Amino acid sequence: MTEFRYTHGVVYILENVEAQRVKVGMTTNDVALRLRDANDMWLEHKITCQICGGRRLANWNGRGPRVVPKHVVSGVNCPGGNALPLESDIALANAHLENLRIRVAEITGSEKGSMTRKIKTLAERIRLRSQYNRGIGKWKIGTVYHTECAEKVELLSHNFLVEHLDRTAPFGEVFGCSISEARAAVERALDKLELLSLARREDRHENNAP
């Protein structure tokens, strides 16, 4: 059963006009931070480790390819450090996947279940990478709704927009629809939860990219 936080927050709609995409999310912090994070990932300033799948700001001096910086996972140096990111290459990810498949046949119990989940996650990550197109355009803040139960409003909005979900986007909550359709979904969710009259809407069409 899903547990929700019922604190006051913001449901936001980011818009990328050139890519014809919107992103619907929620936060209890500054929406500008979510905007910056979305653009960092979209423009590949923040990149994905081929091994652990973690996202980190790229090691790049303006020359040569961007690489994932050294990092630690569960107290151990991740072998994906100082390597090309998933956005650029999948050779390391494929080799790691094959190694996991060999190892899982040799173990039992809860460790086997954990490794099986890692295999499924990595295989899906590689599959999505094969459909990935380098991002175009930049994200801007389109509309924000200040509301109670922001987490619940966000989830219900996603349900209303699920047929538009872009499953090839480099991060979640991205939909191939217009901003008016996204607003309609959020307001439908607010209305269903009897929060529409209490919510405060702000439309931000000015140049608000960081």
C-alpha cells in the first residue's frame, strides 16, 4: 500500500518546447532546483554510470569525452568510475550484465534474489539506452501548483497522462503532450482530491532557465 506525505508542496510542470515534452513532478523545495537537475541530465552535464546506474556531474575539462567521476557504492569503489557514461557507450554495462548472469547461477537464497533484481534493472537500463535520443532544447518552468497532498496529486496526474508517457526519456515523469494537457491532468487530479479550490496556480512563461 502506498504511503503519502500530506504536507504542503508544489506540483510543477516543466516544458521543453523544442522537444515537445513536459515533465510533471512534485517537490517541497525550490522548483528551480528540479529545473536545474532536469537540464543537467537532459544536456548530459549529469551522466549515468554504466555499472551502478547512479547519476553524477560529468568529469570534463572541455576536451575529449565526458566520463563518470570516481565514486563509491556500498563502501566499494565502483568500476564505472573514470569510464564513459551509459549515454555514450554500453560496452561496460553489457560486460557487467554478463558477469552478473554467470555469478547468479552460483549462489542461492536472498543473495540470489538481490542479484536477480540487479540483473533485471541493468538489462532494462541497457534496453532503454538503445532507444535513447540525445536531448534537444532546454526545460523551463511552465506552471506550478501550490497545494496540500502534493505527492498524491502528482501520482494521480501521472495516471491521467500515462498514455503519453515517454519511456525513452533519460529520466522519469516525462510526457509527450502539450502543457495545456498536462495542466488539465493536474487540475483534474486536484479536483478529484477536492483540493482545486484551495490550490494556488502560477504560470511562468518568462525565461526562467538557470
